[in-house]
Amino acid sequence: MSSISTHILDTARGIPAPNVSIRLHRLKNDQWDCIGEGKTNSDGRVKDIHAPQPNLSAGIYKMHFATGDYFLEAGDEIFYPYAEVVFVIDKNTGHYHIPLLLSPFGYSTYRGS
């Protein structure tokens, strides 16, 4: 089975970021098609952001993290109303973990396991 997962860590507070909406897209014919969505749980994770598939298609994918509401609820200034991470799946098997390390004035990501 192929899968994509994510989590968000609020690095300014040292805690997972709950209740952040995330949409997963795949680029097809120069258009972003939404193939899954969810909200982070209390551990900052989204379970089952997309339907399980035997193999994900090779291609370009994007995760859209709606961070503005999270910052607003935390009482922070909203500098990044959202963050987008674009990545390539070149093999159609395996697991792709795309975490977001987030603070009010910066974010980063990496390919996790």
C-alpha cells in the first residue's frame, strides 16, 4: 500500500498543533485536484488524509496547511495564513510522511518516515 501522512509541530510552543485543516492535492493537467482533506487531532496528526490505495500515482503533490485559524486561536499575529508544501512522488509504492514544523514567523518541512 502507498500512503501519505503528515503532522504539525508548533515549534514556538513545543507542542503538536491541533485543529489545523489540511488538504492534499495532486497536479493533473496543470490543475490542482484535491484528493483528500482532514484536520489535525490533539497529537497534531491527520489520520487517513486520503483513501488507501495499492499504489499512489507518480506525480507532483501539494499539502495545503490552513495555519491562519490556528494562529488566531493561539492569539498570535497571522503572518502565514497558510503554508503549502509541494513534493514529488516518483515511485508508486511506500510511505511518504510530510511534517510541518511551524512557528508564527517561520516554518520548515522534511521527508519523514
